[in-house]
Amino acid sequence: MKKLSNIPKLLMSLGGASLAIGLLAGCTAGTEAGQANAGTTAEASQSVSASTETMTPSEILSSTAWETTGATDAKGEAVQLSDKDVSNFVGNAYFRADGTFDMYNLDDSSKMQGDWTVTEDGKTRSIVAKDDAGKVLFTRDSDIVTLTDEEFTYRVFPDPQKSDVYFDIIHTPTDHAEPTAP
């Protein structure tokens, strides 16, 4: 009798699998019919997940803490986080809805603080780093490659004069608690 009690679970699993296969088939058919892949390469690199479609780019960025989990070069190849062109961008970032941020190294030492914005189209993140007294240290605009609830990736150029040499800094959500001041 116990073996029969698992039949409804099995049927539900099979039904879910059938639904998933049907949905995938429908997506493939739409692509083959030319109903997808419209837009430019830049538009294609702007990722938005289904669960964040109603959120603004600023809301997405401030919805979670972010940890640097990877980097790639202009060829799409993985780059070590210790690489000299990448290491300065590694850490945990906390973007607040009020437009302020704090960033920390992975060892929880303070990296920088200040103000941030994201353009309405979600293509550029700007930060204004400030010292403890509020004096501006620097301003940096970064092209956003991906901004979803699962990934935040921005592009950095070691030499602003060479647009063909760049690194994409990949962040994923973290539940790492923001360090508190000593």
C-alpha cells in the first residue's frame, strides 16, 4: 500500500516534465520562425530575468548584497580575481535604495563608500566614492553588461583609450552580512 501512495507524486513529476518539454519546444519553434533575436548586440547583452521585469535597474541593484565571483576578458575567457587588472574590483558591495553604498574587500576590510546611481535604461552604473568626511575621492561610470536578480556584471577598461581591452567583473547575490564599524 505504501508503494501506491507515491503514484500521485510520480504523476505530478511526469506532468511537470511534460509541461517543461512543451514550453521548451514552443520557445525553440519561436526562435526558428525568426520571432526572436531582434535588436543589437548591446541590447542582447542587457539581461533581465523574468522575476525582475517589473523592477527598475536601481531596484534590482539595491535588492541584494553582491559578491565578486568571477571575471572574464574581452575574449570571454576566465581571469583570476587576483589578476592586476581585476583585483581592485573584487569584494562585497551593498547598494542601498537611498543611493548610498559601501564596498568591502573579501576579508571585510573597508574598500570605499559613497553614492551610486544607475541610468533608467540600466546600461550604466555610476559611483561617487567619498571619504569619511564626505569629500569626493573619485567618480566612476561603468557599463553594465548584465543586471538581473541573479547576476550583476559591469565592464572596466584598464586603459580608457583602448576599448578592445576590457574585463567584465561578475557579481552574484550573497547573504554575507555587511560588516559593521569597529
